[in-house]
Amino acid sequence: FYAQDPKKFHLGMFEIGKPLGKGKFGRVYLARERSSGFVCALKTLHKSEIQQGKVEKQVRREIEIQSNLRHPNIVRLYGHFHDSKRIFLILEFAGKGELYKHLRKEHRFPEWKAAQYIAQMCAALKYLHKKHIMHRDIKPENILVGIHGEIKISDFGWSVHAPNNRRQTMCGTLDYLPPEMLRPGASDNYYNEKVDLWSLGVLTYEFLVGEAPFEDTPVMTQRRIAKADMKVPSFVSPEARDLIMKLLVLDPEKRIPLEDVERHPWIVKHCATKG
Ligand SMILES: COc1ccc(C(=O)Nc2ccccc2)cc1NC(=O)CCSCc1cnc2[nH]ccc2c1
């Protein structure tokens, strides 16, 4: 598949299958590259939706950045091509689908599974942060599950806010937003990649409890986030509670860094790391 000259992808090369995520991701279809049989996810973006001019260059830049990301816990962007009206993204297909569906079905994950997922999130975020990329939109809806049960983050909030992303951002859940992104007048230069640490804390809580820590009406959620006002239920182990409390810290500089998350007793206990 990759042997092909990446410059020459075109729609005729693919057999299009069922829609994935039923329009949740915009128009994404299961697809198979005819000559190699390689299965992937083909995402269609309409150029009309992406305003012309400046944004187009930004889109190209985002796609270039994402095409260079290679990590087992990050959905690959293999390539892209376009016709007169549409841009097509050739994305990795995650065989076990959307993580939030598994979470809803199981209500909440056992501690060993939550710890393994958080360790994988750590690895992916370390990789992105090393490249000075912050995700900014960590939540179960943006995590997929690969065929071997490994998780893969996707749909980067830092990428161009395509219309479908903007809709999500505008009326998506506030639950995962860190206090510094909620503060009035906060603009891009007021926050840094430590926003992903806060969201990792919210994710850890939601994996273990089955609902987000500040879940409430939109107004109340914002108030509770601003005060880090949340209670960890008693069925959550002391080690897990300790990690959650070290991530959900109002001051971004005081949040436990990813290196220390990886070494945290709760993670180490459940993730027999090789070597
Ligand atoms: C790395 O990931 C991405 C990278 C870039 C973009 C994107 O839209 N960029 C953009 C937007 C506007 C202008 C320019 C660039 C999107 C994704 N990711 C997704 O769209 C999530 C579904 S990935 C497909 C997929 C796989 N496997 C599955 N299994 C079940 C459902 C499913 C769904």
C-alpha cells in the first residue's frame, strides 16, 4: 500500500465500504485499496466547507504535520488527495471502533483496564508534546480502539477547526475543558500542553467512575471546573484517586508531568512494563 507513489492516490484506487461512525466524524467510510487489499478509513472533506484562501494553506500544513506522526496510540494519516470539490484523508482504520461506545456499554472500566488505557494515552501525549503539539480535545469520543485492544487518539483538536470539528467544539461537552481554557478572555497564548494533563485527569476519572467529574448543567460545570470541585467515589482505589487529584490541579504548572504519570504506583501496579 505504502509502496505506491504517495503522490498518486486517487478515488478510483479504493473500494468504498460502509460509513464509519455514522456521520459523527463527518463523512468517513471504510475503504479498501484495490491493488494491495489494504483496509483504511477514507474521510471526505468538502472544499466548500473549508473556506478558501488562508484556511486552505493551514489545512495543508495540518495535514503535513499529521502525515508525519507515527505512534501506535495515534490514528495514522497515511496520505491525502483531492478532486475538484473534495479533499480525501486516508486514515488508519481502528478495528474495534469507538472507545466511548465500550465505556457506555461497560458503564465503567476495571482499574487494570483503565490504568492500561491511561498508560497508552501517556505514551501518545508524550510523543505529541515532544513535537510541541497539544491535543486539546482529549475525551472518550476522540479515542478509537485498535484490533488488539490498544487505544488510538484521533481527530486532533489542534488541527484546523474544520466545520465538523467547530460544531463539536461549539456544542460539544464542556466536561473536558481545563479551567485556563474556560477563563474569560483566555486565548491561545494563555494555555500550553498542560491542558492535556487536566483532560487526562478527567479521562481517568470517567474511565473509573463512568461519568465525568464535573458533569452538571453547562453553567454549573463551568463553576465546578473553575474550583476543581469534584468528589471521587469511595469505590475508586486510593492510588487511582491520588493520580486523579494530581492531574486535576487548577494551576497548570502544578499538574503532575507525563513522566511522573507513567511512574505513578497506580499505573506501575497494572502495567507490567517490559524491561
Ligand atoms: C488522525 O485522525 C485524524 C486526522 C485528521 C482529521 C481531520 O479531519 N483533519 C482535518 C480536518 C479538516 C481540515 C483538514 C484536516 C481527522 C482525523 N480523525 C478522524 O476523523 C476520526 C475518525 S478516524 C477514522 C476512523 C477509523 N477507524 C474507525 N473505526 C470506527 C470508526 C472509525 C473511524
